[in-house]
Amino acid sequence: MDLDKTKLIKLLNLTSSNSDGEALNALRIANKMLTENNITWQQIVTGDYKTPETAREYAKGYRAGFAKATNQAYKRPVVVMRQQRPTQTMIFDHHRLQETLNRIMSHWDNLNVHQKHYVNNAVEFIKANRCLPLSNYDELMKISKSLWGQY
């Protein structure tokens, strides 16, 4: 849900109403809007937040790797392409990740120190980002398959 700034301003204007009930209700609705968008009043006052729309636009620009330049002949902004950052394919299938990790964890004692460290780092990455790069998932699959070969 995107933050509707126009609605928020109207609600804040209603807080100056002579009717205490109307003012309180307007403030509660404004607080609910901010909570739904994970924004605090401090972020609103300082301007230190991005609505999902501006965050998406920023991400698009970052992924495309563009910078604005000025075309001197026409005095118009021009998009100048830069080399795009390589992106990794991410695994978001939590069921598949959980199955792989459970299979590895069931044979934890058979792992060497390097493998244990790698698995711990993968688990921490998944907890923090709710996904795992495909290259790391492939490495987990290699560890899992090496455990199968032992039996």
C-alpha cells in the first residue's frame, strides 16, 4: 500500500477541528496509515523516508545504471547509460531452501569445518534476506549430495 500524502495532509488538517472526537479520530487514522506503510512521524517530519513508489523508481534507476546529463544543444536532460551491475539469480522458494537445510542439518556431524561454516553463513543470509543466491544454493546442494555418497 502506498502512502497517500494528500489524504494524510487532509487528516492532519482535521486535527485542528473544534470537535475533539473528530480531531482524535483523524489522528488515529493518520497513525494507522503510517503504521501500514512502516513509516514513523520522525521520518515524515525529517523527510527521511521513501514511499514504495519512490523506492521502486530509485531501484529502476539503480538497476539500469543511468545518470542524468545535460544535452547542451537542447538544454534537456538526457539519460546516459552506464555499465549495468551484474545481478545474481535469487532463490525465494522457502520450502526448497528449508528441505535442503534440514537434509544437511540431519547429518551435521559428518560435515567438515569449512562446510559447517558455509552452512551457518547461508542460514544467516536466509534469515536476513528471506532468499539465497543461486550460486550459494548450488554449493549447498553439492554439500548435500556429498552426504548422500557417504551412505
